[in-house]
Amino acid sequence: MKKYKDLDCVLLVDDDISTNFIHRRIVENAKIDVNVKEITSAKEALDYLTYSGKYEGQEDAPKAGIVFLDINMPGMNGWDFIAEYKKLDEKHKARIVVVMLTTSLNPDDEQHAAMVEEIATYLHKPLNIGAFAEIASKYFEEIKEE
């Protein structure tokens, strides 16, 4: 099983519980040693990243290295999340790779994502093992066992 420096947790942010379940299984089947946290709202995801709300006092929880973010969610959508994420203190954003993971076929969404510095890449659902493994190896250094 591979391990990557600073990749302790993958945060799945999607209002669809079934999609989060499928994506959890994909991450687990990628044979990468990482925790997976499923969250169904953008607001809760921000709370997780900043140890606020119901996550207050949980600074010892695994730190997200990759955030897979859906665009279309009720209340705060993916774009709203990015707007709030930009305002976070750098200590909460350090070494986090944000990936838009969506069913949106709107080319404007992809173009918008390409212009947002905080979004590392834009993928169409469903996530697959190869795409996850590629993101992990591109943005994180593999820890070689001796």
C-alpha cells in the first residue's frame, strides 16, 4: 500500500450519500494509505477544515490533503465553498488540493474552474481509481518504505 507525505485524509464533499459511498470505495480500492471523510454539505466541509462547528476541538483529526468537491449542492454549492475557502487562514489551506468532481456538463463550469487558482483540477463523476492515484502522485510525495 502506498503512502504519501501530507496526504492523511481525503475529504468527499457531495450532498448525495450514495455518491460519497461509491467514491469512498474507489479511494479505498486505490491501495493508498489514507483516511476518507464523507461530508454532505459545503458548510460542514469548511467547518471540518477549520475545526469549527461540530468539529471544534478536533484538531487531532486527520488533515485533509485532497478535497473532492461537488458543484451542485443545496444551500452552499461548490462555487460558494470556493469563495469561502479563499478567505480561510493559510494554516487551514496548507497542502490541500481541491478537485471539482461533478456531473455538470456546462462548459462554463469547467472554464470557471480553470481560472480559479484554488482548484487544482476539474473531473467528471464518477471518480475512478486511476484519476485518484494520478492526483495523489502528482501533488504529493510518495513515502518510500525502507
